[in-house]
Amino acid sequence: MPDLGYRALVVDRGGSGASAEVRRLRADEFPANEVTVAVAYSDLNYKDALAVSGGGILREYPMVPGIDFAGEVIASESPEWKPGDLVIGTGWGIGERTWGGLSELARAKAEWLVPVPEGMTLQQAMAIGTAGLTAMLCMMALEDQGLSPESANGREVVVTGAGGGVGGVAVALLGRFGYNVTAVTGRLALEDYLKDLGATTVISRDQLPIGSKRPLESQRWAAGIDVVGGEVLAAVLRQVAYYGSVAICGLAGGSTLTTSLVPFILRGIKLVGVESVVCPVDRRRAAWRRLARELPPESLDRMTEVVSLADVPRLAAEILQGRSRGRIVVDVHQ
């Protein structure tokens, strides 16, 4: 009987719907690809929670979810990577179209991987993960549009969905760079947590002009990072100052945007979409290098919880119920 040497969280579908359980698998059961990685850590994101719960995000079954991972290369058919290299895998359909990071083994194409930046541990890499990468890409997008602490001119930068992974890292980064930050959350119980991360002001979504009939409100924010979309994004746009920019990603609150052209015409607001899944490799690597240099380690520690593979189904349910906060790192060997 061959040794079933690798533990993985496997989502499968039967007559009663999707199920998720930790199994032991042989290496030859994993889909083939150029680079084989011994995974140390993955993490748990909203997409993973949907996958584990049978939420329709998976392209095929059975599937090992986990949209990113960090580990060591143990075999490679690519000249770009050699055994012993420490790598991060994010995006490109990992955990959705091909088996992902919630496993002790992963296989990926060479282009899906980036090196772990100098000074960053594998656990820190997954504490950042796709969420932190997305937050940095949003920050870089705003900088491309001319945002700086000086150009903000005393106005705060708003972050919606601040209690989640992307929002929390965005708050920490903006605070580190010297911005005043308004953190918007559906859970004001997180106020102390968000202020510890770097927020100047914490407000409830109910304090946004959601549903307002006015196309413009007072110029409250210099710029914004929105991870919610829908009516929250529409409310934010009404309060961004002249020539401000809003970087958008995620759209957990829906992809429909009910607004007018007035903020874009009369205030020159720019709406910049950020996609971390198929981000060009050079920009992806630049973002990871900046995260290694500029994200405060103490902020990373405050927003991170380390759990086991067996904990994932329970925590996935909490994420979908809006009861989680910050970053959930999965030690796949626990």
C-alpha cells in the first residue's frame, strides 16, 4: 500500500452537496505542474471560505482550496526555480481552478511564484498573503495618481471594510506612510483594534451618506481604498475631494454601482480598479519587496491568528457570517 504522505483539506461534492475534510494523499494524486513546493503556511480568505462551504467558486471537484501559499521548492522543471528556494504563490486561479495552498504539497507554474523577500519569514508571508498584496497594490495605484501625505493636505484617506484582511493591511500601510486614516467598518467593536493598526478615525458604515439623493457631499477625504463596492463605494465617491482617487478591489458588497457622473465631472474623481490575481509579475514582485520593507511587523502580529487545517471549516463559516477579523494564517502541519 503506497504511503499517503501529504495532508490536505479536500473539498468534494456528493449527493448532499459539498463537503470539506482533511485527507492524506499521495504525491501522484496532486495535479502535475512545473514546480513542486513543500508548503509551510497558507491562509484563509473570503474566497477560501466560499470554496470550503460549497459557495460555487470552485471550477471542479475534488479541489484543494487555498488561494495562496508559502513554502520551499522541492522539485522544479523550470530554470527559474531550484530546490531550496523559498517562494510565495498567489493568484492565477490557485485554489479555484488548480489545487491550492491548504495542503502540505502544492504544484504551480513557474510564473505563479515570487521569491520570499529578504527578511520575511514564511509565516509573515502568509500573514500578508493575497489580502496584503492587494492592499499594497491599492496603495501603489493611489500613488500612481499622485497621492502623497503632502498632497492629502490634511484630509484623511478612507478605507472601507477595514476589519477584514485587505482593509486591515491598508490601514496599517497608510498609517505607516504618514496619512491620517478613516477606517469604515460594520463592527464598531473593532475600534481599538483599528486604531492600534493606524487608523485616526473609526466610523460605522451607517455614518456614510448611503442612499443620499445628493450627487455630492462635503469634501471629506483626499482619497480612498474600497474593498466593499456597491452602495458603500457610491457613498464614498460623494465625499472625495477635488482630483482625489479611489482604488477599488474585492466588491464583497456587490458589483453594481449606483452613482452619477457628477463626482467624476465636477470633482475630477478617478476610480482605479486593482486586480491582484493576474497582476504583472514585475509589479507583483515590487509590491512584495515594499511589503517586506514598509509593513510594520507589530501591526502584522496584531492582525494575525495562526490556526490548523482542522480549524478551517469552522473559521470559514465565521468569515461568511462576518464574525472574523484581520488575517487567519493556516499552519498546514498542525
